[in-house]
Amino acid sequence: MTASAVRLSAPDFWDQDDRAIDDAFARLRREEPISFQREVSFPPVIEEGPGYWALTRYHDVVEVTRDRDRFCSGRGITVWDWPPDLAEAFSHMLAQDAPEHTRLRRIVQRAFTSAAMHQLQPAIEAHAVAVVDEIRERGEINFVADVAARYPVRIICEMLGVPEAYHEMVAANTTEVIRVADPALIAGAADPQARLGQIVAAGGALAALVMELAADRRANPRDDIISSLVNAEVAGEALDDIELTRFFILLAVGGADTTRAALSHGMIALSRFPDQRRAWLADFDRLAPTASDEIVRWATPLIHFRRTATRDTTIGGPDGTVVAEGDKVVMYYRSANFDEQVFTDPFRFDITRPGTPPHLSFGARGVHHCLGHHLARAQITALFRELYTRLPDIEMSGDPVSEPGSQVHGIADVPCTFTPA
């Protein structure tokens, strides 16, 4: 496939296996690192947009991510422009610019500091123990359904203050909601209109739950995030109902679905690179920081995000690509994290890989850098420590099954076997 033949919006492009997709991105990086892509169309659900610039090199992605003057988030962070009613329902602070984004981030960021994660650490470890307890006698599991999908949801729900009776409901609906950002997945469905309806219904179910919890916490505050956000306990400010709903969905989706993907890809990589697994087992605590970061780089759970040019400008220096005011610019983290000009031997899974230069799975340290990066690292470390301590021979036993779509690098099935404990 030539670079000019790569169609990043086509649903069937994302139906390929990872090797074919990675090969296509490698070709784009070499031959056409900033390419103009047509958008997918499936009327009346998705109207074809004006197209977008696809960034595949590391340094171009960093440039756009960090420059909030030339590139904004407030005009959309997904490839397709949602209809107004959908945009109203599913917008959140990642799709906002200053001053709105600054205010919201100031309110919620205290829940995600390293100190806050230290306080949460016992709960993270307890949930890792509980998940392993549930599988330890079975000897054969689907790692995604039985471990990766359950574990992060429980932690996020505990942080938010969601009762255990709702954990499965939150898990199912967050997995649906994130698909609203994925036109390739919607257009590739057998019935795109019905698929979009399922996504909207899932968002409505989560919104109803958070309104119920918010009303209760106003009357009966507890030691959880929802209580602090609705009772003005953070910097003297509180979120209104719409802001709270949006943040709840953002945290539930961002904290659960992306960590699920990272854990699943981590199990695949540690099975396919047994030397790395042995090295980590031999010196777990020392290698945990670089190992968890390598898992996140390798997985790149969020494949891309979009910005919009606020004025005519160039990307890649004075002789770079000219983009016009209003043009969509899509940053492909999945490509940038494997840029051969930045990462040595990028397609080798290496748990000792240094953190400089950093991977871009948490963003590029711009204003939208992931608030949950400490939480993600802590969850990955705690779960693999518990797995390898109690089930040291757990490994993938068959081919994994990928989830379709162009937004989340998801895995549906990772069959694993181990000696029952």
C-alpha cells in the first residue's frame, strides 16, 4: 500500500490486524507524514465533513498538542462534527479551551495528584487482590472480561462513590459511550442509526445515575469525589449538574475503558516477549515505573485526538505543511508512539525503555495532559504485581481478538491459562 492509498477514515482500514495498521502508519511517517484525509459519510447519521490533516510523526503531534494559541479544542476533539444535540450531551472539559477548561481542571485536578493517589493506593491494591481472588482457581479465563474490564471500573466507581450494585452497569455503558467519538465504528455497523441510538441510551443511563448520586450527596455528603464536586469543597467551587454529568462520564470512560485496553495489551505483550516478563518478575519494584509506561506506550489506548487551527499557520516549521484557519488537525498518538526517529527499536516491547522522550499516550504535557496518569500507572503496577505473585505462570493461550474502531485501541478477548492457585 502506498502512502496516498491509506484511508484513515475508512471503517475497513481499522478492521485490519495491528501489523497492517502499523505498517500503514510507518509508510505515512516516511512518505507523507502530514496527509489530508477525507471523512467518512453515512447519511443521515454521519454527514461527510470537510476532511482533516492527519499527523503521524512524534514532533508534529507534540507541536500541535502544546500550542493552544494556534490550535484549539473547543471546536471538537473527534474527527467528525457531532450534531448540536449530540455535542451538547457528550461534551466535556477535554473539548473546551480557556477559561472554561482552566476552571474545570482546577476544580477536579486535586483528586488526581500523586498525594491523592498515595491515599488511594490501599484501595487499588485491595481491588487487585479481589480480582485475582475471583479467577485464581479457574485455570482458564478471558483476561479482558474477567480481569481488565472489571478491575479499573471498581476503582473509578469507588473514587466517585458509585455503589457496588451499579458497577456492572457503569462498565457496560462506558464501553458504549466512548464509541460516540468513532465515526468509523458507527458507519461500519450493520445499522448505524441503531448503533448511535445505543450509544445515546448508554449516555442517558449514566447521566441519570450521576443525577441520582448528586442529589444524595448534597443531602448526605461522603468521602468521595461526587460529594466534593457538588458541595463546593474544592477551591470554593462546585460543578453544576451538567458539568458534573460530563465529568462523571469523562472520568468513567477515560479511567476505565482506556485502562482496560492498556492492561489487555500489557498481558499480550508480556506473553509475546517472555524475556521482558522474566526480567520484570526478577526485579518487579525497580522496573515497575518503566514497565508500566512501556505498557501504556505499547497499548496507546486512545488512537487519536483532534484540534482545529485558529488561524492560517504551518505545522513542522517554516517549510512545513500549510493549514488554514478552521482546518481540522488530527493527532495520531498510535503512530507517534512508534516513530522510528524518536524511539529506538519502537516495535520491541522493552520494560527498561527510558522515559525520555516520553510516550504520548497521556498527551504531550499540554493543557489537556491526562489527569489520571498517576492512577493508570498505579493500577497497572498493582494488578501485574498481584497476578505474577499469585499466578506466576499466567500467559496468553490463544490469539487475541481486537475490537473494531478508530478511536480506542481496544481488545475484546485475550484467552489466558495458568496453574490454579
